[in-house]
Amino acid sequence: MVIVTVLFTMVFLAVTIDLAQLILSIKTQYRFWPSPHGWKRIYGMILTLLWVPGFFILSILDWGSLNISDSIFGYGSFGVGAGILAAGIYINVSATRDLGSGYIKEGELVTTGWYSYTRNPQYIGNLLLGLGAIITFNTLLGLIVGIPATLWFLLAPYAEEPVLHEMHGEAYTEYCRRTPRWF
């Protein structure tokens, strides 16, 4: 149980600090996201590597603590959660593939594939991954960590959009007119 407590504390602090930095990026000129070059990029990668995999490890270690009744979902929380988790993985992987070069395609505005339906398919995939993990593993600690993580994914586009407007100008403005931020 000590390992779970330590992991929970580390993951919760990492995601909360990352969320605070994201809000700073939105509200001030001090940019943490999208990650600039140099120490902020390395620091941001360390935080992300703490809270993203840490969330899933914590959720597995805390399996069953939420006490979701299988009758809530009819087919069982594990099956429903696993389906949501699989959908999140599929969307995230295929949207990353649409970029052709990983999470960021430098210099080129991608508007095809998943990006023709929403400007943020990877974030939608990540939100589904988190929800699916919480339901699949029936985890209270995952739910607690999932709250600031969800806020991070919901707010991240607001930090990215000004940068994308700077990079792509009118092409990005037109893309925003025809493609919704979420759905």
C-alpha cells in the first residue's frame, strides 16, 4: 500500500503541476505548452512521463477501489471500460498516424483523416483512454488523478491554438471555421 500511496502522490503532483503550467501558458506570456525548446521541453517531458504512464500503473494497482457495480453498465464495468479504452487507443494511434511524424508535424497543417472531423483527435483519444481505464480498473485513485488530467486535455487546445495561428495564419483560421475543436 505504501507503493500505491507514493505513486499516487507523485502522479497527482505531476499532473497538477502540468495543469498549472498549462493554465499559465494560456493566461500569460510564459509558455510551457506547446513545449518550447530547451529546459522547458525536457521538464515538460519528464512531467508527462510521470503522470501519463503513472496514471495507468496506479489504476491497475488500485483495481476495484471505486466499487462500480456491474449493474450500472449492464454488461459489466470491465467490458464497457475496455471498449472505451480500445476506442481511445484506436483514435489516438490513427490520429498520430495521420500526422505522419508523431505527435507534432512541423511546418505542415494536417487537415485530413481524423483531423478533418475534429481539431483535437489525439486529446479525444486520450480522454477516452482515461475514462476507459477508470471504468475498466474500477479505480478511485485513477478517478482522482483523472480530474486534473481531464482538465489538462480539455484546456490544452487553448494553449496550442495561438501558436498554430502564428505558424499557419489564414490557413489555420479557415481550418477552425470548418472543423470543430471537439466534435
